[in-house]
Amino acid sequence: MSTYKKEVGTAVQNFAGDYTGAVQGQLWYNSTAASFQFRNLTTVGSWATGGNVNLGRRFLAGAGTQTSGLIFTGDTTPPEIMRTQTESYNGSAWTEVNDVNTGRKNLGGCGEDNTSALAFGGALPTPNSAATESWNGTCWTEVNDLNLARNSLTAAGTATAALGIGGATAPQQQNESWNGTCWTEVNDLNTGRALLGGAGTYTSALAFGGQPNTGVTETWNGTCFSEVADLNTARHYIRGGGVDNTSVIAFGGSANPPVYAVTEQWDGTSWTEVADMSNARDGFAEGGTTPAAFAATGRDSASNIISATEEWTGPGAPVTETITTS
């Protein structure tokens, strides 16, 4: 009688739970679940429920990844209160950590994970803010301001190499580059707009959507922006994530009305609609990339603030499957 070891050349390994180090096609025995499991890759992306935030709010910013995320600032209403709260995500639960120094809404935010992030710009109860703060995993520190105070801008990059793109002040095309110490004006967007989405790095980024309500998409090559194919669904308050300007996921947003749950994926040439979020929302925080992203809190289609987090698993992401033996 043939055995797995005889056919494959190795015995089935025994693990008490998921074998996180498995490669595609690898089989193991999960002694906790008393079942055989193997690693596969997803073919279709989907959204799943994550942990609720501690303080539901709108018009905040996010950074990091699906398993090491950060959300900060925003406002609650009524009455309108500018929030300073920061929450850290471990992939299942949110924990409140130290506050930002300046409470505001509609700011830019980016960062590698929940130990390194940048918050900049935004709206105070009155004028636009140029304030920039850096997060080191423990506390926020005020650093050098943007050159142009503005709100409703978007971000791309990391805490030490970022872009601050667009925004609600004249000129709306403004683009600034952060080198870890100071901001420098660089080449502008072709189409000025606010409440747009952004993703990628400071040398390879994508800016998409925005207000006035549009599907315009522009790609950044480290020197200038070029217009490329539009989103399928024009919207503002849109969010997204991606490692560079060839692979981005964009989700949520609104057109006053409606509020959207629509998710689109960018492959470097065009946008393709993929699986919708469970909750249509705008004004939310986001983090992550095309294979794994999150959307946290924000407003639903009735303009109510929600606390829900959703987690995106994109095509090609590793997934554990169980072999049915009966």
C-alpha cells in the first residue's frame, strides 16, 4: 500500500495548530483540530470581520498593516469634538495608546506598522493645520510642519519617506515630499482635488478619486504625476493601500450620496472591481497592501459613526485549508 512518505519522500509533520511556515501545497496534521491541513493560495479576494475599535469616529487617518495597524485623530459628533486618541491593532483587537499632540480631522497618515507612523495636516475647528507628528511606537513627537497648511489630503510612503498629496486649500494640486526631517515642495498633481486616496511609496505612488467627485487616477514615478485609467466608480473619501504604483487596492468612499462598499484593484494599467466590503463607509481609516488591508471605523450610509473593522485578503494570499476524510 502506498503511503504519503513513500510517494512524497517525507512524513506528514505534526503541529498543534496552524503551521505558519508552510509553503503552497504543503500538508501537515493539526493535532489540535485533529485534521489534515494544507497551505493554498486564494484565487478571489474577500473581506472578513475584524475587531471593533474602542472609539468610533470619522475623518481620521491610519497606517501600518493588517496585523500591525494604527489609527489616530478624527472627530465625533454631535457636538463636533476633535479627537486625539490613537489605537494600535494586532490583527484581532484594538488597544488605546498615547494620544497625538494636536487633535484634528481629515489629515494625512502613513507608516510601516504600529511602531512607526506619520500624521500631518488636517482641519482644526478653525484654520487648516500644517502640523506634523511622528510616532515611535510609544508616543507622538511634533516635527517640522508642512509648507502649505491644508486638510483632506492623502499620503503615501513611510514615517521617514512620505508624500503629502492634494488637499482642500488653494492650490489643490500641491505635493510635498518628507525625508524624515522636513517637507519639500515637489511636482504637483495634474488634477487638483481633495478627499482623495493614496498608496505606495514616495518614489512609486498612486493618487485616485477625490472631490470634486471624480475617478481620476494619477501615477507618481518619483518625479512627476501622470494621468492613467480612471476608477470604475468615481468617489471621494476613498481609501486604499499598496506597495507601489503597480499594485493598489481602493475601497469605500462616497458621492454624497451614495456611500460605497465598492472595492477596486489596480494592476498598473487598469482598475477591476472585486469583492465589496460588508459595510459601505466613508471617512474611515485604512492600512495595509493589496494582499492584506484593513478598514476601520468611519461613517455608514446613514452618516452614523460605526466601530467595525474589516480585513481584506486578496488573491494570492496564503490560506489554510482542511482535508475532509469522511
